[in-house]
Amino acid sequence: MTGAADKRPRTKPAEIRRDELMDAAESLFLRKGFAATSVGEIVAEADVAKGTFYLYFKTKDDVLDALRTRFIEGFCEKLDLALAAGDRDWSGRIDIWVRTCVNAWLDSVARHDLVFHQHAPADRAMKADNLVILRLATLLEQGAQAGAWTIDHPRMVAVMLFDALHGAVDDSLAAKTPLSRAQLIALITRFYRRALAIDQG
Amino acid sequence: MTGAADKRPRTKPAEIRRDELMDAAESLFLRKGFAATSVGEIVAEADVAKGTFYLYFKTKDDVLDALRTRFIEGFCEKLDLALAAGDRDWSGRIDIWVRTCVNAWLDSVARHDLVFHQHAPADRAMKADNLVILRLATLLEQGAQAGAWTIDHPRMVAVMLFDALHGAVDDSLAAKTPLSRAQLIALITRFYRRALAIDQG
């Protein structure tokens, strides 16, 4: 390796250092809030020199962007693994989709809110590139090609289904008496199956 | 009338004055942005003394809250009128619902974004009181009682349908080549009919 970075002594590979800085930042953001956390606190938490931070990130906002990317990648990885491991049947894949999304989300509500809820909801362009929606659109398109359902506009239907799930989870989280995880999954799965005109199993 | 407000000379009823102040503020917010608009500019635009502003509002944020309430009330009024004037048939009501929502929204995107998009999306509690969702839940419940469809959880299904519509409109607005209004309405209507397992007309 050449370049500025390796002039400094390093005992750990860059990827691990970067991840550790992100872990430290995430834990502080969740505990104290994003605004109240300083770069100084992040490097103290990660036990590295301040200069090390600036090898990887320009600002605190940069770290938040990286945390968001990591969150989305982790979410997509869970979906890909669950779909690869699970049912080959198309309607079964829809069930796995819903279950995995709801579980992954409910397992990480605080992190989800941290990485997304600094964003203005009007940021419509961001959603256009939403990787979870893109994956769902692909799944819908493949299912349509296989004759599992008919869909006139996979992208739009994927958006509607994604936002329906998002809304249901959000609403349950805000409710005085939230639905159980199992109830939520059952409700959304039924909704998806109907919206795709899949026979109710 | 008694009280502090009517000690000042007034040539217009309070409701009209208040609406005029709101109109002036809205026009400025849309033109210059909320942050860049001052109370001084609002009273100049409405052609009233600064003291008059403070008879009705404490702050600029107060005006935005009032604009949001007025926006929601206007939206609900359009829905109520369209439903009252239209088809008595349950699946027809769903069509009217979708058409009215999409039209009302596309006719007022800038105002919608102004009154809502200052809000953090994490404000889950706000959605719990969303009057449009409450109306849709009532419509779904009534239709279920009339045997038009079966629904296990009208509130949740209303949330999912509302967010599906919201997401589709948002996505189309963000798209490089947005769907036409008619395409959007047709797509969402089909989605709603499927999600409610209504026979496709």
C-alpha cells in the first residue's frame, strides 16, 4: 500500500479502524444524541488519536452518512440471506420478505431512527435510490415473469408495498398498545398477499 | 364580544383578519422559504400593524401550525364533499377516495411540503392523529360492516393504504419522468381494490 494513510503507524487494517470509529460514534449518538456528540468524544470512545478520525471522515455528518450506508447494507444482507435460505415458492418469498423486514426493523428501531430521521421527509430523491425498494421491485418483476402474479408497474407497486409496511410498523410503534411482532407480521403479510392477489394460504 | 382583542379598532372580523395573515404568510413562505421570512414581512404583506399579528399568533411557527391545520381541514373537506356527492357503492367510494386524494395532493404539492416537511419523519405520534387516515379507517370499517370487504384491522389497513398512496405520489414526483395524473390514479386504484379484495371493475 502507498499513500498518505500508511505514513502513520497502524496496528489495525483501515477497514477495522473505520468500523471501530463508526461503532464508537453510533453508540455515542444513540446515548447522547447526534447534536450533543463531538468528534473529540468519538475518538476518546474509540481510543484513537484525533488525527486518525480525519483519515476516514471529514465531519461528524460524514460518519452519520457512513452509518446509514452500513445500516442499509446490513438490512439488505439480511433480506438476501433470508430469501436465499428460504422458500423457493413465490408467495413464500413474499412472506419471508415481510417477516425479515419487520424483524430487522423492530430489532433496530433506535438505529433506524438515528440514521434516517435527520433527513427531511421531503427528500424524495433519496427514496428513488432506496435499495430495499429496488430489491422488492426486482422480486416482483421476477415473480410476474414466472407467472406468480400480474403487476402493471413493479416499481410503483414495490414503493406502495414498502411504504405500507413502513407505515404499519411506525404506527404500531407509536400506538399506546403496540401490536405484537407476530400480529404485525401476520397483518402485513395478509395485506401483501392481497395486494398481489396471491391466494391466501 | 368582550376581551382584550376587541379593545383595538378593527374593521374586519377576527376570522377574516386571521385568514388574511395566514394567506400573506403562506405566500411569503412559499416564495422565500419559511426560515427567510420575518413577522415584519408578513404584516407588511397583509397590510396590518405588527401588533395585529400578535393578536392571533405568538410566533411564525404558530402561523405554520395554523396553515397545517387549515391544509388538513381543506383536504378533509374535499374528501367529504367528493364522497357525499359520489357513488354510494362501496368500491366506487374507494375509487373516489383515491382520485380525490391524488388530485388534492398534486394540486398543492408546494403547500403540502411547506406545512409538513418541517416535521421530522420520526414524529410518529403526529401520524396517529392524521385525520385523513382516521376517515379512511372509518370508511373501511363501514364497508366491512356492510359486507363490501373483510378487514381484520381497519386502522392498520387504513395506515397501509394511506402510506401506499403517499409513497406512490412522492415517488412519481421524484421520478425523472413522472407518471401522468391519470396513470397514477389508475395504478393506485388498482392497488387499493386488490388490497381490499374488491373485484376489479
